Amino acid sequence: MKPNIQGMMKQVQKMQAEMEKVQNELGNKTVSEEAGGGIVKATVNGRKELISLQIDNEIINSGDKEMLEDLVVAAVNKALESAGKMAEEEMGSVTKGMIPPGLNIPGF
């Protein structure tokens, strides 16, 4: 059986257009994570860009610089991880059945 190259190319083009649309939409979707029981809150978009960082005055006034730095790192890392999972899920819905699992594609 001869493969339908033209049909495959159309499918690939459609998938690329859908992936681009999802990537654009990910810029508008956000996730927030906290550290230290809510003392630090980081919000990241689906493109893994830090959108906002909220720090409770209590930790600022405490003067514990090292603790604050650790909490910021923890909150941002948690938010980045959540954003990555969200992006994977969104992209997975577009590429379902088209890309073999475990294939590393830039932008995912």
C-alpha cells in the first residue's frame, strides 16, 4: 500500500497550526504556587514566564534574607513545574496519536 504523502503533509500542517495556537494561548494561562505556607506566591504563565511574585510583609520585616531567598526559589520552581505540566497537557491534546511518547520536541 502506497502512503498518502499529500494527506500526511496536510495533517502535519494542521497539527502545526493547532500547536502554534495552543502556544499562543498558553501565554494567557497562569498557574500559581506558594512556599512557606503562603508567605511567598509565584505566578507563571504557560510559556514558563514569571508573571508575578508576592511576598508577605512578615518575612520581609523579619530580616531573614536567606529564608526569603529559599522561599522565593521554592515558589518559583513549583510554579514553573506546574506551568510545564499544564503546557504538556495542552500540547498533548493537539499531538495525541501523532507524536510517539518520549519524543523530545522543542517547545514542549
